[in-house]
Amino acid sequence: MLPDRARRMRTAATLLLVAMALLFILAHTQREVHPVWGYVRAFAEAGMIGGLADWFAVTALFRHPLGIPIPHTAIIPQNKDRIAETMAGFLRRNFLTPHVVARRLRDMNLARAAGDFLATRREGEMSRIRSGIVQLFVDLLESLDPERLGSQVKAGLARQVDKLEVSPLLGKMLDTAIADRKHLPLMDGMIRWAGLTLEDNEDMVREMIRQRANAVLRWTGLDEKLSTSVLDGLYRLLAEILVNPDHPLRGKVEEGLAKFASDLQSDPALRAKVERAKADLIANPALGEWWIGVWERMRRGLIELARNPDKAMEGQLGSALRELGEKLQSDPVLQLQVNRLARRTAVGIAQRHGEQIVRLVSETVKRWDPQTITDRIENAVGRDLQFIRINGTLVGGLAGITIHALIQLF
């Protein structure tokens, strides 16, 4: 189905051809009335011939004219495999070779363009481009199979994590946190959590003390006083640890954390245990189900974000994106780093996956049925092709007048 504008142009071209035919009939019936009708007839006749010829040429690209299987017509549907190979070859030669990608990106300031996009809110053409990109992004996300893609991403992450020895990394992170005193809020939180846990389980603690007390203590009722004293002592100890940053128990905990951080980096036995725990975690089906859920929430969130860009640009997220855009606009060093990263990434993708991308394009076009590829190409260029018919009709008519005038003169 042609878009409305292309359909209107096709109708206009056809009506012009019909008008030429009617004008030719009129001029033919009036040829004896006045010599000027000879020029009108020549114009209409040549225009009609030019319009018919261009109609045949345009139609022959996409289908058999009038359904008649004339040789060398319906060119596009009959040669779709060759078109697919040609498109793929053109894409490979002109876009997806590493040196071509590097050359094209060398003079492009992608970072500055990204900064302009993030920092400014423009109307008109930029809004149309942005809307087109957003719609393409939404269509892509909605077309993805969430479970299949989530499984593929999960498998890729699992392979990367499996290659990474996490024990030294965790040890260095813990070392850095202790050195920067960033472990203190975590320690305070653990102390508060211990106090709340103890408060929620007072009855259980009292029962444990009562069961372990001897019969004399239970007979005299001292077990209740003992349990109260133990709980009061524990509460007092936790409060002292919480309010006193130099409490000895804090020092003991920090010594234990420091030793644990060191062992994570240097103790082969502990490192092996961490690696086994990592492998068990990766192999746990519950982790896979959790990741699928995370991916689906991310996908839906991205779709919602893309569909409501104005809402996304409000609040902290919008401020952060605009601040990033302004930084990309004004910082040459950051631009250089981002452009270099983008160039290396694009070159790497072209080098590693160029053939797969080209093959994907070729195989996708080959899988299209002839009607699909005909419709898509006609939708893309149909309006301009109808201009060819109109121009052919008018140019043919002018040529007819010129030839008739030369005949009359000579």
C-alpha cells in the first residue's frame, strides 16, 4: 500500500496522461479549424506517448504492466536475491570495513553531537528526528523476545563473570572501603540491626536462658532476673559500640575485616571457596529467573522512557542528562576521550561482526517475499517515480511541439 502522498502523485500522473489523451482527441477533431490546433495535437500526442512510455518503465520495475508477463518486467521482485547481494556488498564496501569506519568517524564529533542532543530541547527538524529515533528504539525493544534475549544476556554475563576471579577484586574493594572509612555506616547499620533483632526476639532469648538455668534458679525465680540482666547487658554493649567510635570491639571488627580483605587476595584456600561459591551462584536457576525478571523490567522501563521523553527529562534524571550534555559540549578533553572510545568501538564491531551484519541484511532481504520487497521499495521512492511520469508527459509534449514547429518551418 502506497503512502497517501505517493498515491496522490500516482493519481495526478494518471490524470495528466488521461488529459493528454482527451486533448489529443479534441485537437484531432479541430485540426482543420486553425493551424494552432496542429501544435496542440503534436503536444498532446507526444505527451501521451512520453507518459505511456514512462508509465510502462515505472510499472515494469515493480510488476508486469496490465498483468501481462512481458520479458524484462517486474524487475525488482524477480531479482530480489541479486538486489539483496548488491545491498549487502555495498554496505560492506562503503560502511563496514574498519578503515572506512575509522575514516568516517575521524572527522565526526560524536560527543559534541550527543551533548547537543542531551542539553538542548529543539523543535522542528530535531524533534522529528528525535521522534523517529525514539519510535525505532521502541519498535526494536518491543520486537525482542524477552525470555530469549534475557537468556542470551544471562549466558554472556555468566561467561564473563566466570572468567573473572572475584576474590581479589572483593578484597581490594574492602581494603579501599576500610581505608576511606566507608565501612563505618555499614557497621553502624549492622549494630542497629542486631539491636532490633534482639528486641524482636526477647522472648526467645529469655526462654533459652530459662531452659539452661538449673532447677534451683527456676524455683527461686532468679532465671527471670538473669535473663533480664543478660538482655540489659547486651543492649548496653550495643549502645556503647554504636556511640563510641573508639570502642575496642569496633577495633576487633575492623581487624577482622582487614584480615578478611587480605585473605581474599592472598589465601588460596579462601579464594578457591569464593570461586566455588561464585560458580554455584551462577549455576543456580533462581539467579536466571531473577535476571529474566530484571531484564523484562528494564525493557518495559526503557519503552516507557522512550515513549515519554519529556517526562524522562524531568527531575533528577533530566538534570543529570542535561548536565552530562553540557559537559560534552564544553569539555574538549572529554570529547576526545568519548570520540576515541566511539571510534574504537565502531571499528571493533565492524572488524568482528561486519560479515555477520552484512549476512543478516542479505538473508533478511532474501527471506522477504517478492510482494514485500516490492512494496517497501515502492513506498520509499514511489512519489519520485510518479514525478518521472509527470515529467515524461510534459517533456514529451514539449518535444512534440518542437518537432512540429521544425517541420512547419523547414
